Amino acid sequence: MSGATAAGRGDVLLRMSDVHVRLSGSHILQGVDLAVRQGGVTALLGRNGAGKTTTVKAALGLVPSTGLVELTGADGRVHRLSGRRTHEVVRLGVGYAPEDREVFGGLTVAENLALAERRGSAHHHDRVFELFPELRTRGRQLAGTLSGGQQQMVAIARLLLNDNRLLLVDEPTKGLAPLLVAEVAEVLARAAEEVTILLVEQNLTVVRRLATDAVVVDQGRVAWSGSAPDLLADADRTRELLGVAPSGGHAA
């Protein structure tokens, strides 16, 4: 691994050490080591099939894994996430927006938001509607009738309702029109002012807009970690790691 590590530049919020995942006989993650520092956006990058989504799911306990996953709580205590069930990880302040959004299409926007409310957590409806004013006016509309961009707004809004320490956001701009990509990126930028985000993203324009740190996964291992602007400023390294020039729209 090369580049300055995220852990060396600020307090570590999430740490994964020697994390392995085996699924259906395949060794997907082969000793992932990464650190997400508190504040801002860390981009999790890599070619298709490199293990990015599996890394996020391992942190959440959505897939069986070995190794160590730790989260620093609001009180400064370090909580071991390894071996916990997903709902226990969520209660410690980890929110997840999956790649396919997973909104409840047969429920209204308001009902989708209500289902996301965690007991014992403050529910920040004013903040959500400030970021997504359209959701207030569409409260009675079935989520399944929304556009892809609007559904992504619902997915992110659900995370911001609660007092999360970390948001894991997987491919939020995938399949969206350029105008909606810019809109979602702006919303994430505003959200990142309040909560740390680990962002899986192929669109390097979005990464350049949002990310302070970057972690590149290749064949189930971390191949590079450090400053996102430094990575994208190095065309040769970006092409080597991601298969695309930093001026290109998407990683391979």
C-alpha cells in the first residue's frame, strides 16, 4: 500500500483490519485493511468486482467475515463491530444506503421515512426537508412511482433522520442523468458537513467534488490509500489503479 494513510491525518472513526470474506467458495476479500477518519467523505474506489460493496457489507455484518472491524463511538470508546448482527451495528450509529436504494415502492414517501426512525434517536425531519424540499411535497406519493433520483433522495433522507456516526453510501449516482448526479452530489456534500461518509462511487467527477480521502480496492485487497485529490492529480496512478484517466467520467 502506498500514499499517506487516512489514519495518519485525523481521528479514526472506522477501522477494518485483516478482513476476509468467503462467499460460495470464492475468497472475495483477502485481508482488507482500511481506516476512515472522522469528518468529510472517504471514497472507496476500484474496478468492477474489486470488492467495494462486499467491504461495506462486511462492516455492517451483512456478510460473514473474519478479522477486526471497529467503530469509535460519540463517547470516544471503541466498539468492536465484528461478530455483531447488522441491527446492532446500526444502533451504534452506522447508516447504509445500498446500491439499489431498496425503497419500499408500495409505501408512500412519508411511510418510508417513518420506517427509518430508530427508537431512542432524535429524528431530524426539519434537516431532511431542508436538504430535500421535494420530499415534503411528495409525502403522500408512492415511492415506487418516483424517479431514480428521487428514490435516491429518499434513501439518503432515511439515513439523515437519525443520529448516525457514519453513513455507508453505495453507488448513489449509478444510472442517474447528469443533472440528478450533480443534485445528489450536492446533497451528499451538505450531509458530509454533519456526518462522516464512506462513499462507494465510480463517477470520478463526483469523487473529485466530495472526497478528501480515498481507498482503492483491487482483487479483494487495499491497493492504495491516501488523499483523494492527490490520487486524482496523478493521471498515471489513477489509470493504473482504476483503469481510467482522472478526467474520465467513471472508473472501469
